[in-house]
Amino acid sequence: MPDRLRGLWDFDDLDVTEHRLRARLTEETDDPGRAEVLTQLARVEGLRGAFEAGERLIQEAADLAGEDAMALARIDLERGRLFRSSDEVEEALPFFESAYRIALDAGEHFLATDAAHMAALAAPDRAGFVEWTTRGIELAESHPDARYWLGPLLNNLGWEYLDRGDNEEALDGFERALRAREADPENREEIEIARYAVGKALRSLGRSEEAVPLLEQAVAWARSHGAPDGWFHEELAEEYAALGRDGEAREQAQLAVSLLVEADPSFEGTERSDRLRSLAGNPA
């Protein structure tokens, strides 16, 4: 079954998440259940950068877990996340691998796919990344209770291929990710991000004519929700420029620079910032 604790998470508000988890802790009726919740509180601490506090919570969970497979898988998964978040990636991988095996043997496909996703991110080389990501994709495609992970895993695979210049493979990954995202129409932000990624892959293949409608849709959606996205505008500027639509490229580049510098002042002076200023007609 899908992760019973996932609905308690608000990744944009860790304080709210902690409050919900501590309330749930008092509702659990047995020690393994309490151990599961403690692992999630450890994850909260890891996201805050409080790694020692996170490890203490993991140890509390280990003392309660007994032989319960779900609790043991969560303990290894969250201990691995703590190591990875504290830049001890080599130490993290064995815990992700263990969490994967335990969860898979227990038929907990959502958790096993999460562990495969994390093992890919901790893999020491591209071959390991692709192997673990592919393993996760196969699980997500085979088990409805793990289907959530299909979009993130395919997205990660697409970016890996694009960064390596394997543009056809990148496009395939991003298009599959978009289809997976569209299966959850309530999550429109992720759908538009997936559309943006498809557009980038199309441009890498010289197919900007096909990419423009996708980026225009992503830009329009973000604007209509009062959250214009500088990266969407940047890519649309590049697509217009590739087609010789210089006036439209200039307009989008100006919007992109303004939004991206406002969101992160350190963007100013980067190579991408300089490229956008050139497209906008005011090179640095």
C-alpha cells in the first residue's frame, strides 16, 4: 500500500509537518508504529540540518522497531538520507540498498521505490545511477501503489541523459515523465515543470517549433497562478531565439532576468545571467 504517513508531510513547512507527526506519534498503538513515526521526525531534523538530532530519533526508532519490516526499512532509508544530507554519500548508499531489499521482500512497493530513487542519487557513478533509477521505474510501472514515483524517476533519468548530451534518450525520459505527471491532474505545478523539461530536450534536438507551445503553456499557467517562473521564461526566450523570433526572445529574457535575480541575487553575473542579458539586448 502507499506510504501511510506521506499525507502528514508539507515539505514547504517543516514546523507544520513536525506538529502533525508528533500528534500522530501519540495515536500509534504499538512500538513499531511509533518507530515509523520517529523516522519521519528524524527526516524533518535532517532537512533542517540537525543531523545529530535526527540520528538520536533514528536510534529511538531502532529501539522500538523489533522485527517489523516496515519500521526497519524506514530506519535504514532515513538513516541513509541523514548521511546523504550531511555529505557522507558513501555511507548513505548501503542503507538505501538495505531499505530497498527489506521493503521489497515485505511487498512495500512505495517504500522500495523510494529507496531505489535514493540509491540512484547516492550511486558513485552514472552506471549506478541509471541502474537504480531503472529499477525504481520498473517497480513504479508494475505496482500501482508505487506509481507516484514514476514522474520523479523519469525526470531524474531525463536530466542525466540531457546533461550527458544523450538528447534523444533525454526526450524519451521527459515525455514519459510528462505522461506520468498528467495522470495526476491535481498536481499542475509538476505537470508544467515536466512540460518545461520536454521543451528543453526538444530544443537540444533542433525542434524548437514543437517546444514553443509547451513553454508558452507553462508560462501562462504560472502567470495565471500568480507565481511566474523565471526558468520557464528563460527557456521560452531560448526557444524564440532559436526560431529567429528576436523581439519575443528579448521580452522573455527581460522577464527571466528580473525574476531570477529577484529570487536569488547570486544569479547575477552567472553565465546564464549573461546569456539572458544578451538575449534581452542589454549585455553585461
